[in-house]
Amino acid sequence: MQIQLSQKEKMFLEDGKIQEEICIQKYQNYASQAQDEELKQLFNKLAGEEQQHYDTINQMLQGQQPNLSHGQQSQQASIQNNFQGTMNNQSDKVLCTDLLSTEKYVAGTYGIDVFESANPAVRQAMQHIQQDEQRHGEELFNYMNSHGMYNVK
């Protein structure tokens, strides 16, 4: 099914594509730099999910109905994964802090896109991606909190 995009939707989808490219690159680069094996795995998983977002945006820019069924199976397992450990590596903390800040920014941007989508399929896709980005932030926070990198008092 073909979808018609407004000029505004095309613009924010192009912006989203750039943001997803940055997220993919950061997660891949940081996975190679992380000291903790568990963190490397988390970064690699999230890089794959960011790639799915990039692909979804490309589908819409090509006028195609986006496929939103990807990644659903891993969400609950990731959220409920109980991160244990006492490693508090300073360089891993810097990587996590940067990625958490990135996820906050990207999720906020997608929130604006949801409100500015005239096409229901685009709006639904933006909501889906925004929820994924919020979950990514939650997973990063949970890792940081459980490893003494982000203490909530």
C-alpha cells in the first residue's frame, strides 16, 4: 500500500533518518569500546533496533506502508532483564551517559513528529519508534543504575 507524505513529513523523516544513522554509529562504535561484555551485547542489540528504525523511515520515504512488527519479541525480555554486577568502569559510564542523552533527545524529537504527522500511518510509525527509543533509554538507565553509574536517591 502506497502512502502519501506531506512536505513536512518528508522533512522530519529525513531528519529522523540522520538521527538514526548517528544512533547506529554510536552504538556500534561504543560496543567496540565498552569494557563490560554485558554492555557490549546491549549496545549491539540496540544498534540493530536503531537499524530497524532507519529501515522503517526509508520505507515511508519511498512511499511504502511501514512494517512495524519488528523487534516486539525482545522488548519485554530486555526490560525485565535484571542487570547484576558491581563493575563501575568510568569509560563505560561515559559511553552510557552519552547514549542516554542521545536517546532522550531522539525520543523528544519523535514526540514532536507524532503531533505534526497528517498521515495516520506515519503517526503510528513515529509513535512506535518513539516508544522504542524510550525503552532504549530505560534499558540504558537500568544498566547504569544496577552498576552504580546512575544512583536514584
